[in-house]
Amino acid sequence: MRVPLLTAITTIAVATSPLGAGNAHGDDTETTVPGEYMEDDAVDEEGDELASDELDAGEESLEPELPSLPELGHGWSNDHGSLSISCGAANRGALYGGVPLPYAGIGYAMPEPWLSRGHHYGTEELVGLITRAAAAVDQNLPGGVLGVADLSGPEGGVLRGHRSHQSGRDVDLIYYSIDPAGNPFPPDHYMAYYTHSGLAHYARSPSFSREIAQRYFDLARNWTLVKVLLTDPRAEVEHIFVSSRVRHWLLDFARHSGESEELVSRAARVLRKPRGVDGHNDHMHVRIRCSEKDAALGRCRNDIASRPRRGRRWRSVVTCPAPLVSMP
């Protein structure tokens, strides 16, 4: 028998899920819950499972539309005197002046195997958003650690295992979790897969693991993370891709916690189930919108690039506009 979603919050007692009843293995079955999500909530993420041979050789430069790009770029340089630009689309783009996210900071850490991949580059807006959000959650609910997985490569472009993450505006964040006693569970080597009761006892990523240390979905911290992402004053979140069940959990928690209708409505728009992509019961995929300088200097676009017809490949690799490439 399923227990109502919010019978307990995240300060629960031993072996009780914050989301409902269910045992570790035999009783926690994976079934569809009617009404969790409407099909028009789904959008194309272009986010996962990219074959490594999907690109042909060659380059395609995004020709700039504005003259005097170095002068414009100088005015938009960051605190370190450098310039990061997201070029093109999230699923067909590049990154100029990628900013590395430190492997650990206040309230977050990048665990293995993601740490060794070197996919920790983004625009300054994305990297700043991650560090501010993790610190804000830690300040509000101390003790939890946000696991950070892939961002982009140093120059963007195709990232193995992803269709997006190409232009420095995407990041995969591993859900906060708690142990059976209700204590924060630190990130380990897995993206734990949360079943309908909120329990995770196995993982599908980065590789399938039949048994992992049991943990539960931390509603309070995961909602607080969504809230601070949506209200950040310096970066605008475009999408937060999650599964339908996680979306349902978070929105229910927000309503029962007395959040404003305006915030809940915005969260409902931004929390999306990606169409045609299985999962996201183990992580949230955050994408920010192009900044003004991204659009002006890198021809950044918030929509995704149309993919070639089935069986065909991209004919070239996208690079940032030549004036950016040649800038000191």
C-alpha cells in the first residue's frame, strides 16, 4: 500500500522513506503512476546517449553578426579579465574561454568517475550558478553535499554520452540523498536510481550496479536546490530536466511547504520531463539560457539544433566565431 507523498519530510526515522512505503528489493516495484505528468510537459532535451561516430570530420564556424567583436568582448570580460562565451546550440555548439568548476567547494563535490573525465568547464554564468546554489543550500540546510557530474569539455563540442552539454550551459547534478536514519548521504561513485517510494538501492549510471548503499531522495534539499536555481539573480535557468515522478514529488513538496504560487508555477514550467529520454530518476539536468554576450558574440541560441535525418550525420563540427578564437 502506498503512503501519501508527504507523510514525512526528510527528517524521518529509521528505514522509512520520505516519499512512501517500500522495501529495498522485492516490494518496491517500478510501475507507472497515473496522472504524474502530462505529455505536453515533455520537451526535447537532446541530452543523452550519443554515439561516438555521429560526427563527420570538418568544421563549421558560427560567423559573427556584429562588427568590432574584440571591443564588445572587452566590455564583457569577467572578474579575472577573461571572457567565456557559449556558442551555438546546446546540442550543436562550442565554448570559448571555458571556466573550470573547482572539483569541490562549499556544499558540493565532483565525485569519481566524473572528476577524472575533465568535463568540468562551463560559462562563467553556469559555474557561478552551481557554486552559489550549492552554498545557498548548505546555508539553509547544512550537512548535505551536492554531487556534480558532467558540464562541458574545455572547448565544448561533442561530449561522449551526451547529445547536449556542447556549449557550456548544461550540467548534471546528482540528487541530494539521506540515509535510512535521515542523515545526509554524501555523493559516491553512483547516480542512485530512485524508485516510486523514494528509495534507491541500485544505479544505472555511470554503469549498472545491482546493489549500492541504500539511500532516500532528500525532498527538502532537492526542492531548496531548485528554488535557489530559479531565483538566482545572475543566471537564468531555462530547463531543469527531471523524471515525471521527481517533478511530481518536488512540486507537491513546494505546495505543501507554503511556497508562493508564482514560484510553484515557475517551477512547473522549468521542471520538465525530456521527451524520448529514459531516466532522470537519478539526476537533474540543468540548462541556463544564453546571456546577452553569448548571443552577441557567439550566436548562442536557446532552441536546439535540428538533427539530421535518421541514419545521417552532422557534416561538420561547430566552432566559435573566428574573431573570438583569435582574441588574446
